[in-house]
Amino acid sequence: PERSGRTRYFVVQRRWLRAAIIGSSVLAVGLVLVSVAGLRGWLQGRQVRQGEDRSVELRLQVQKTEEKMAALAPRLEQVDALEQRLRELAQLSDPARRIAIGPVDGPESDHESPWGDREHPLLRQAREHLMVERMDGLLDEANHQVEQLESLARHFEAMQARLASTPALRPTKGWLTSRFGPRRDPMTGRNAMHRGIDFAASIGTPIISPADGSVVKVEEQKGYGLVVMVDHGFGMMTKYAHLADAAVRAGDTVRRGDRIGSVGMSGRSTGPHLHYEVLVDGVAADPEYFILD
């Protein structure tokens, strides 16, 4: 107390003061180091947990990828078999086949990893490299199959165009009265080459195009009367003579089954009929070979 208390004096030597300061500093530094070590441990633990979560996620992704690859490989084999079958039907040469690429086995398909859940980094790297190689192989095989199927598609499109342009229908309804080949000319009585076939029918009976093509001539010709000629491409042409009228003009495009005119008896004719010719590369062929209906 201010009035009744004694005054006490304490003498602190410099060395004790220095020791106290040093001790406090050491204590403070120790606390800081302990705090840093604890924080570092906590961060490392967090990173380990995040790494484990990421590892699980990657394993799931790898498993899904391997499942997709396992499903893709047999699918490519089916496509390959289909391509070979189409080539046999099209009578096309079979290119060198690629080695089939099987599915990728998972790490636990044959045996357990000797490291358990902690797979060795070198083993993991080797597996990843193998998976990438097989994925690249499957992609190359898929691209190869696409190219081959596109080639087949072009072939069949060309074949379809050729078939559509090949005469295959009877050009008119009627009776076949004269075949292709040598015969006695009904007008002169002399032997002559008959370059087509004749269909007897009533005047006005429709005449149709037996295939796709382009009309190249609609004109009067000596002895044949009104004539229509159709170019079907691929070196094939058809000729229709003794028509009563034409339903097309030169330059028109016709499809199989389109009407091109009517049966008549124009030109030198003993009665209403259609004279029908098929020319292959400019040479007359027997039209009966091209009538499939």
C-alpha cells in the first residue's frame, strides 16, 4: 500500500535478463516451428487424401475405357467380316488384313498387383503406355475400315447406276412377232438382218423406257418412220421405231418406266408395231437378252 507498505528492491543482473530474453526467443521460435510442422503435416495429409481420391477416379476412368475398348474390338471384327462379305459379293480383291486387336486386360484380370492398392509407378506407366498403343491401334483400324467401306459404297453406287442404266423391261405390251437375227424381209421377200425385235400392238399403246437415260434423237428416219433413241450410258443405247407419236424431246432425261411414245405404223410397216433395238458400243445386240420382266 502507498502509505503503510514497505518498498522492496529487486536487483536483476544483466546475465539473467539476457538469459530470460534468450529463453523467451527460443520458446517463441520453438512454438513457430511446431506450428509450421503441424501445418505442413496437415497439408501433406490433405494432399495424400486428394491423391487417393484422384487415384480412385483415374482407376474408374481406366476401367470404363478398358470396357469400351473390349466392346469396340469385337465390333470392329464384325465390320471386318461384313467388309469381306461385301467384297466377295462385289468380286473385288481383298486387301491385306490388319492384325486383330483384342481387348485390354485390366490390372486385376489375371493376377493381383504385388503392391496392392499402391501400384508401382513403373508398372502404372507401362500399363498406361500399353493402353495408349492399343487405343491408337483401334483408332487406326477403325479409320481403315471406314476407308474400305467408303470404297465399297462407291463401287456399289457405280454398280447401282449401271444397273439402273441397263435395259431390263419390256418396252411395250404386245406380241413378239419377229425376233433378232436373219429373216425374210416382209416387204421385199429377201433375206436381211433384223437388228431388233418387233412387238405387234394396237396403235396408241404406250411405249416406256426400259432403263434410265437421256433422249438423243426424236426424228423421222427412212424406212423406220418416227424414231426415238435413248442413250443409257456405259455404251448402251436403245432405239424405238414406227412410233405414232413421241412423248419426249431430244435432251430430255428419262427414268425406267417413263413413257416415251406410242405404238404406230409410221415408215415402212405392214401393220402397227414397235421395232425395238439395243445397241452395245454401237453394235446391235439381241434385245431379248435384256428383257427381265
